Amino acid sequence: MEQLWTGSFVTASHAAIVVRYVGPTDHRCSRWIATCRRGRPDETYRATASFQDGPIAAAKALLAQYNLTWELVSVGSICMDTYVVTTR
């Protein structure tokens, strides 16, 4: 299916989850943070997983936390510490 820009969105597009690594601080261990923006600008979904559990666990935690029935389709790496998980 061809994707086209409609002026407000790309046709045939699906939600994507961005997962990035955050290093340890004085108060928290290193972790993966998954985020997904939907609808309104203030509607951001967010979930975390430990570094050991990995980025896919953070994406799955986001789905579980917000009762989303999306299927994880593929993972792309933006850089060494940031991934995009596509859904449908």
C-alpha cells in the first residue's frame, strides 16, 4: 500500500513507540523509557523497564499499562540508545 501525505497525517501509518536508554542517576538505576504520543499533544503514554530487561520489555510494558491491543511488528535503531518499535 502506498503511503501518502494528506496534509495532516501519512495514510496507512500505524502508531510507533520510541524507546530510549537513560543512564543511572544518584536516585535511579539505568532503564529504558518507552513513549508514544497519541491524539492530543498532552496525551503521551510512557512506561519503563530495567536496563537488563531491554527495550522490547519497555514497549510491552507501555502496551500493558495502557491496555493497548497493538501488535509489535518491527524494531528499528535510530542510534545505539534509541529504538523505534512499530505497531499495528
